Amino acid sequence: MRPVTYVPDSKPVDDLLREMQAARVHLAVVIDEYGGTAGLVTIEDILEEIVGEIADEYDEEQPDIEHRADGSIRVSARLPLDDLGHLLKQSFDDDVDTVGGLLAERLGKVPISGSSITVDGYELVAESVGGRRNRITSVVVIPDEAIGARVVSLDESAATTKDQA
């Protein structure tokens, strides 16, 4: 068994990669400025930060755009914002490049599963399909009309429940 490798959360990624390669370590515990555990980092995490997502045998392939029966659209969080704009016939004037980036910018924090925003008549809801990382993988885009229909159907079902009681 090897001793645990600790790294500060302020260490630049390129330095960390070189250090982990030299020590032949694939996993390190990240420590915050107060000495508390901030998380774990692997060489794969570092490489994905540098070159983008790396697919492996455990990753499920999902389409970038999926039209759903309820009128909503599930899109990859990495879908270029311009592509979403073309799909919805909208123009997004934001300083970000991806749908996930738009969600993060508007929320003012890293989105987690269930986080949502409303932008230009659409509700965007972050989703995660699980896996090893706490990161969103897709965003469900719901038009305002569908949001209204959902609220009405919930109100109607509540009224029906009261009538039956």
C-alpha cells in the first residue's frame, strides 16, 4: 500500500500533472486552504481538463440533442450555445460557448442536478446521469408553453384529489 498523496487546491494543473507522473501516482487528495479535504483528483480528471472529455468503457453514449414526447428537448451540457440558438430560433448574447456554460453563468455558480434558469421563454434544467463525477451532463430545455401546461395539469390533479376526498 502506498502513502496518500496530498495536493493544495491552488496548484496549477500542469504542475500537478508533472508531479503525479513523476511520482507514478494516479490519485491525490485535494486539500483546501484550511487543511480540509476539498476532493479527489485523478490523472484522468487532469487530462480531461486539458483535452476535453475522454470516453471510456463505462461512459454511456448520449445524443447531443434529443426531442422528447412532452415537447421538451434534452441537450448535452457541452452543446455549443449557437447550436441551441439555431434549434430554438433564438439568439443568446452571452459570453459563454456551451449550454452548460450558460447555465453556470446565469446561476452564478457551478450547476448541480436540478438547478434551473429561465431564459428567453425557456426553462433550462440541469441533469446528471450519474457516474463518478458530480457534474451535469445534459440540460432539459422546456418551452414556456410546456411549463404552463405542467402547472395547469398539477393544479387540475390537485383539484381532482380534493373532489375525491
